[in-house]
Amino acid sequence: MIKNKQDIRIETVENQGNIEGSISKDIILTPAEMLERASMFNIITLPSGSRIKEHPHIEDAEIYYILEGEAEVTDNDTTAIMRAGDVMFTGNGASHSIANHSGKDVRFLACILK
């Protein structure tokens, strides 16, 4: 399968579920396109002042790979600053969050594996 950029759906989500503020999701591949082996493969744009609140990954795992910007993340009890090229893996019952306290957008690849 080849998917061109113009075929990628973009959604905006505001103050819903774990999202505080707003995010934009470039839905690169849908679960069906990934043969249901993953439930998410998106590029997320997290504007300044927005965050995805702490949440656990019990039956799945999530990878964040920072493409641009600077984000504050938590991985269980550890808080760190992540920048372009940094990666975080959360699974096996662990929890995580990501927040943008900078003045610029943060863009990251987010993938949830089953």
C-alpha cells in the first residue's frame, strides 16, 4: 500500500478525554490499514499550552517520537524534557503524559501497538 500526503485525514480534537486544550492529528494509517496490529499511527501537533493528561497503557503500548519542538513528558514517576529525535515507550501497565509549555508547536509521531 502507498498512501499519498493528500490522502491523509487530519482531525482536530479539543478538551476531550485525556486532551486538555487542542491537538491536531494527521492520521497516517488507520487500524484497518495496519491489519489491526496497531490502533494508532498519527503525527500529533500539540500547540503551546495544550497537553495529553497522564493515562496508562495496560493492554497496549505507545511510542512517542518527537519530530520538532520541546515537550515535558512523564513516564510513570519520571518527568523529563524531550526534543526532536527523542523517543519514549510506554507499556506493560505504565502511564505517561505530554505537555507543551513552550511558545512553539510540538510535533510527534504517536503509535499505539496492540
